[in-house]
Amino acid sequence: MSALAVVNVHEAKTNLSRLLTRVEAGEEIVIARGGKPIARLEPYTRPEVRLGFLDLPDIPDDFFAPLDDAELAEWGL
């Protein structure tokens, strides 16, 4: 689990670049105003893209390649 640090808004504005470096290293930063947490900086993770409910298999690169003569003959073409 990543470390958690709480900083106030002024510190966050003054040290944003340093805070982002810490977040890149896996730390989670909470920004507070008047001691009340209002935002969280955490490492970005790219969401997994899925097509609806389908879990499609990988399609080979040559899937749409033209069929050779032997394959055409097997299809009766």
C-alpha cells in the first residue's frame, strides 16, 4: 500500500511539482483546507478498455490477408 501524506492548500500550490514527483513514486497526497480533506493526488493508472460485455480474443495480424490458392480451393472458390 502506498504512503499517505496530508498537505494544506498553500503548501500544495507552492510545492506542486515536488508533490507530483512524490505521487509518481507511488505516494498518495491529500490536500486539505482548514484541516478538512478536499482532494487527493494519486498515481494515474490507464483504465482498461473493454467493448461492452465482450471479452474478444486477439486477432492475428494476418487475419484479413488474402487466401492463397490452396485455401481458396478448400472453400471451393
